[in-house]
Amino acid sequence: MRSFLHSCTVVLGACMLAACGGGGSSSASVNTSAAAGALIYNPPARIASVSAVDFAANLSKTQTGAELLLVTGPPVCGIDFHYIQYYTVGGAGEATTASGALMVPTGLPGVCSGKQPILLYAHGTASTRGYNIADPTSTTNEAASESALIAAMFAAHGYIVVAPNYAGYDSSPLPYHPFVNGDAQSKDMINALGAARQALGNIPASGTLDSGKLFVTGYSEGGYVAMATHRAMQQTGIAVTAAAPMSGPYATEAFLDAIFFGDVNLGSTEFFPLIVSSGQNSYKSRPLYRVTSDIIESTYATGFDTLLPGASFSTLVQQGKLPLTELFNSTPPSGNGAMLDALFMAITPPTSPPAQAPLFALGFGASNLIKNSYRLSYIEDALANPDGLVNPSGTPTGLLPAVNPQHPLRIDAKISDLRSWVPITPVLLCGGNADPTVYYSLNTQTMQAFWTPQLAAPQLLTVLDVDSAPTGVTDPFAAAKVGFATAKAAVATAAVAAGATDGGAAAVTQAYHGTLVPPFCSAAVRGFFSQF
């Protein structure tokens, strides 16, 4: 599936470059007011442009392009890709700038042009600092596959797409990224939206304007950001028509507690540098460390605080700057009392549930990232000030975060945690129940359980597990579920054909979060939004 999305990116890029091209505007005015949400260059540069006919024709030329069309449906609209730059804030509220994409549909009046809905999109975790979702034409751009998917799924079907790169990426001078900082990232999203609205009417597709309908969505880190943005908009009186966070780490404290208790997720060694850098820079009065070696093993401590965003994660692993999967040491801390010693023996790594034991085991080894002493201090606080969802006995005590955590990282996690509000406009939560990177039960199902008794009306919340069987002929998400099952089976079959002896299980695990779930959840999101 990763190669599928990459190939679609190549096709989409070639399609755009072969069409009417891009190009900036020599008459752009420069806004120097530096007010948050102000568009810096107006009109923004147009990076690329493609007609619906050319888009469909070029995608149809390849098997992978044809597969993408099966998920997204044939393009109805052409797309102009614009590169926006705007003023925003960092994790500590400091002034900075950021960039992003404004994808504007072109073509049929009333369907593609005229007044169209805006879709505000938050992207998933990225390691490379040059991430630029405004440019789907470059095969070396980490953002290209996500950009291509969102363009084909939403902009080609009449949505004006606003997708920030986030502070700390691309042209942003911020030296870190406020990763899973709900306050800063929601402000970044709102600022990107404000900047994009300033461009509408002042670009080549001047007849495509805001209809007043606003949809918010995003995937993985972006699922978290989408929910935080919906919360911020609701709190400040910005009308949201509907929202659809996908596979996000919403119950942040519980999720981090589970990881430290041994349920190490796939991708943890990429996420942890972003978590630490964000916390250290966002909450300067309560630093996470004096020196990086307070947290990180000496092998990786030097320069750890500036690794991400930076080079690609694979490059950092090849350079020996990060381990591939080993977050914790496979030799547990000892000499801390019988109770703690017994606990650490049981969770280094956990062997229950058996189906997930191989996944958790990947997170342990001799070349680990986090020091035993730091894991010990974290768990001591988690035991003294427990999150309601995470208990080493396996019995949850409630749905709420810890009342008064004392460990600096757990304090940060509680601040980020989204178990703090209830939506008043419709929400779809989408994910897959076997996600090895962002645990579905601990995040999506927790938000469902937290919200359900508090909602003004039950129909405000829809929850979709794409990795489940259709419930019948009336299931509105049957196509997404069947498509997901077909794609998952194809990954397993290809792995077996390549010599895998596990029935393709490892290949499916590797592809699950990053490439299998996104297109089918995105298709479900578009269907959900179409009813409003």
C-alpha cells in the first residue's frame, strides 16, 4: 500500500506538470503586519494546476492510479495548488510563521466553482523538516503522498482544502515543532484558515469562494490536531459544520502511560524526540530535562534535542542517531522494592494480550532510547497519580486523566489530553481496531465512551472501525470496510509471495497505520461530510 500511494504521487505529479503548470504572481503584495493569521504574500504562488479531465486521464494510465480512482471516485473538478505563508505562533505562544497548501477546485459552476465548502486538513506525523503538503509534484517530498490523497479525495470533489504544514516545518523558522500541543496546533490551524480565506477571490480561480460551510479533519497526529481545533473553534465561537478526526492520540496521557507500562507502539522511537522537543520548548518554566542524558541513553543523547523535525527517520536510524524500534531496555530496573521489581519483570516487555506481545517486544532491547531511571520515575508517578484508563492490574478505574500528576512529562500529557470537552456539532471518529501505532481502543473508543453520556443528542457522534465487517446492506460505510479488507488482504498476499512465512501478518502491521487506513477513512469522511 505504501508503494501504491507513492506511485499515485508520481502519477499525480506528472499529471500536474504536464497540465497548465504553476507559477507565482509577480504582483503579490507583502503583508508585514505580523498579526497571527495574516497571509504574508497575496495572492499566494500557484504551484501547480490540473484539469479534471487531465487528472482522470493520467491516473487511469497506470494500475496504481486506477486503484486510487476506485477509492476516491473520478475527479469532478480541476485543482489549483497554492503555496500559502502566514503568521502564527509556536508552542510557547511566540510569534513565528508557517506555510501550507490552499487547494482550490476549478471547473463546473456550482459544483467546483462558485461558493464551495472549506475543508481544513491536519496532516500526520512527519520527520523531515522540508515537509510541504502544497507540493505533490516532488517524489522526494515526504508530504507528497498525503497531499495527493487529499487532493484526489477532497479538492477534486469540490472542497476548498486548507492544509497547513505546521510551525516548525518547511519555511517556518521555529526551531522545533509543537507536537501534540493542542493549544498551539489549533491556533496554527485557525491561523492557516484565516490566511487562506484572505487569498480567495484574489487568485486565478477568483470565482471559487467560501460557502460558509467549514469541515475539519486530519489523520494520526492530524486526527489529534483536528479534534483540538474543533474544540478551540467551539470554545471561541467559530462555527464548524462537522468534524472527522481519524486515528488520533486523543487520550494523550493514557496513551503515554500505556507505552511506559510496556505497551510500546510501532513508531515510538520517531515520536518520542518530537514529544520531548515539544515539551521542552513549549513549557520552559517546567523543563523536561537539564541535559538530554537525564532522559536519553548516552548513545543517542548528543544532539537528541534537535533531531526532529530534521532528516528522515530512516536516515537518522542509518546514522545511528535513533534506534529503529527499541524504546526501553530489555533488562528492567531492579532494587526498587519487591512490588516494583515484580511489576517491571512483568512489563519488560508485557506478554499479554498474547496477540500484541510480538508488537510490544519490538519496543525493548539493549540499544534502547530511554534510560531505565527515567522510565522508573515516570511509572512511579503513574502509580501514585493514576490515569483512570491505565492500571497495571488491568482494571480501569474511570475515563478521566490523573487528577494531579507530578512527573513533568505526565503534566505535559495531561495538558494535551482531549478528555476535557464535548462537541455540539456532528463528529465522525474513524480508525482501525488493530492499529499498532495509535491504539484504537485507548483513543477512539475512549472518546466515544467519554462523550456518549454527555452529548446533547446521540446522532452527533458516529464511530467507524474500517477494520470490521459491514453491518448490512444499509451500512453507509460498507464500501470503506470492504475496500480496507481487500487492501489488507492484498498486502498479506504480496508478502507471502515475497517469501513471508507468517501469512503476511508483519507486512500488514507495518502498513496498517501509515498506508492502509488513511484512504478508506478519508473516503468515509467525505461521505459523512456530504450529508451536511
